Amino acid sequence: MKKILLAYDGSEISKKALEEAKRIGVQNESEITVLTVAVDFDYHDLDTGVKRYVSEVLKSVHEMSQRILEGAAKEFADYPNKVDYVDKIGGPGSQIVTYANDNDIDLIVMGSRGLGVFKRTFLGSVSNYVLNHTEKSVYIVK
């Protein structure tokens, strides 16, 4: 297990997932990629004023993603192997699966729920999506 993908959104459960990814990574001398995904907005059919507003929202979301990754970087400061930090915009589940497939990831580590609107759902729509749409091994932290 040489490459681990940590799906990370800064939530408490994803912080637990981070700790598990570190533990597994140290045991296996794995590289880790920390991936955060901001939800995309489809605003092509909106009027100009709304497009400008959505553009500002997307800028703010990107800045938040950078802060989330900076927080993760502090947690990995003592990690003995390579760590990469990636932010994407789109559907979180599909972005996680696509990244894992495109980058030859061996294990996806993620929390059972994240910061989404329905964070109290049974498993979480993102973790459920990833489980059902990837051939990769998935480690879900509760």
C-alpha cells in the first residue's frame, strides 16, 4: 500500500480519518495525498448580477479549501513520507473516485460523514457514493 488518498474537509470526523491515514501510512511507508473538494455551482443560465455573486462565492470557497489544506499540513508536519495537497471543485464523491483512479491510489481514507448539509444521514452521501463507485479499497472512519 504505497499511495493513500485522504478525503478531508476539516470536520471532526475527517480529522479522525486524518489520524488513521497517518497511522496506516507510517506502518506502510506510504505517500499520502490530502484531497479537499468544494461543491461546484452551475451558474451558466443565471443573469449577470447573480453570476458575479456566485463568482465571489466560488472565490470564497477556494480560499476556504486552502485553509482546510493548511490545517491538514500542520497535522502532517512530522509525517516521514511524501504528502501532497490537492483541492478540486465539483461533486465530492465523483472527484474522490476520479482522483483515486487517475493517480493509482491503493487506499481511500475518509470519514463516514462530513460538513455537508445532511451530515446526520446514515452513512453520508459522499462516503456512500465512493463505496459504490470505486474498485479501490476504502477505509471509512466513524
